[in-house]
Amino acid sequence: MNFSSKIQQAKGKKKLMETQLEELKFLLADKISYLSTLEKAQSFIQSVAKKTQEQLKYHIEDVVQLAIDSIFPDEYTFSVDFSIKYGKTSCNLIFTKNGFPVDLLKAAGGGVVDIASLALRIAVWSIGHTDNVLILDEPIARIQPAELQAIAWDTIKELSHRLNLQFIIISNSTNNGEAIHLVADKEFRVSMVKDDIWKVSEVEEINI
């Protein structure tokens, strides 16, 4: 092969490489533009998420704090903190009594956790607006002293009327059962029998 042929081949390879280089530059520019778009979209989503979280924070805090204050005024404080861990958003519920933190998973005393739990369910329901029915199992069983239970039942009844929200309340406590008469529109007594498993044997509507 003479030098002229080698030069022509080298020119051909150079032209091919230049063409490939231009294609790669075009692809790189396209990827950079796409990355920039993703970054802008991520920034927008984070901004919207932050505003949404702030709105959820204020809404949940207001509902729960209002419910707590109706039973335990000026004693407990509830707040919500959103944080990002491992790329995921987590929601921390912060509960304090007289300025000191309280673990919601442990007994806070007096039944305040019952009220906070009820208020949280109502807050979540009001955000999603699913069917207007909530089932409550012994919602105020641990509220003490007993005088506060009447206030708690009044609060539940008021919430039901204001939010057009129906509560189905389950209770096997005699004291709570009697107190339910003060707020319930209808009451049913359910009898159970055990035959390997617990079964409903009778449902009786009680005139109230």
C-alpha cells in the first residue's frame, strides 16, 4: 500500500471520527438539557411539596390542638415536623406536657393520647374526605378523671355535627356505655358467644 492510499484512509477515519464526535456532542447537549429540565422539575416539586407540608402541618396541628385544649386546656402542646431521611419524607409527631416532650407510644396519663389519636384521624379524614364515617373503639376509655369524659363526649358530638361526620362507637365499658347515652342517636347491644372463635349471637337496638 502506497502512502497516498494510507493518507486517504486516515482522512476517511478522521472524517468518521469527526462525525461521531459531533453526534456525541449533540447527545451530550441533549442530555444536559434534559438534566436541567429534571432539576427544574425537582425544584418545583420540592417547592410544592414544602408548601403542601406546611399546609398539612398547620391543619393537623390546629385540629389536634383544638381537641386537646377542649379537654386539657393549657397543659399539652402538639406539633408536626416533616423531615427528609434517606430520600423519603417522614412525619414526626411532637407531643409535650408542660414544656417537656412525651412519647406518644407510651402512656401520657389522663387519656390525652386517646383524644390526640381521635383528632389525628379526623384531621386525616378532613384532608382526604373519604366516606363520612369513622369507627371508634373505646375512644375515651382512659380519660381521667371521670368528669372529663362528659366533656369528651360533648366534643365528639360537636365534631360530628360540625363536620357532618358519623361516628360508630364501640364500647364494652359500663361507665362509657352509660355516657354514650348522652350523645348517641342510636345504640345497639351486641352479645357474643365463643365456639372455637368469638361469634355474634344477638344484636339488640336499645331505646335511648
